[in-house]
Amino acid sequence: MRFSHTVKFIIIFGAGLALGLVASSFISPSESTLPTQKVGQSLQEQQEKIYVSLMVDFQDGNVITCNDQELVEKKTAFDLLETCSKDTENPFELEYEVHPEWGVFIKRIGDKENGESGKYWQYWVNNKHAQVGAGQYQMKNRDVVEWKFFASKFE
């Protein structure tokens, strides 16, 4: 019995397809390269997670830490401060204002209010004094943010 080229092609193609399907069933989900989306999860929630830490130094011997916080990328230094203020182990009061032109202005952390004894809340990222407002600084993986109640250099 002689088969035409079309019939041969269909038989070979079908056999290859069947083998591919059988072989793919042996690949574990972790080996799959196809992107997946969990049901009910927004695109923002699927972004890569970053891990950052916070230290709040009241300059009176009281220091609060909030280590290895998991955040979705594009979170700001302010977002980290606000998240940690609600931490169940070390919660603290946070008072701030949002100015349309200047961004977020921290008024008080815990019992320390800006202006007391010429001191103000200032922040550092990775031991460098911040050059932008806390609402503008975009956190990067493994950043360490330090808030200190410090005497202002500008007063």
C-alpha cells in the first residue's frame, strides 16, 4: 500500500504531536517556562518582591527595627515607614501630611514631633543621607532605611 506525501506528513505530524504531549506531562511545573497568573492576583501583586529593612532611632536610646519586610517593587521609603508603623511586634504612631507640591512630610514618629529641641525626622538609605523626599525614593532590594530624630543643619 502506497501513501501520498500528504498522508505521510499527517501521520508523522500526528505522531510528533502525540509524543510532545506525552513528554510535556513529565515536566514539573517548576520547569515550565510559560508565564502563569494566579487566580485573583493583580498584575501589581505579581511583580517581583523585594526585601528591605527599617530602623527608627529616637536618639534617646529607643530604637525600633523592622527587618526583611517583603514589598512589591516601586514602593517608597515612606511606604516602608507606614507599613512598619502598623507592625504587630513593634507598632508606633506615625503622623504626616501630604503636600501636593512637596510630597509627604513626616510630622511625628512615636512621641517625637518635628521641631522639638531643634530636631527633625530625617532619613538615610544604606548609610547615605537621602537626597529626595521619602515619598519619592523608590526602594531597591536589600535597602536599609534609617529614620533619625536629629538636629537640623539648616536651623
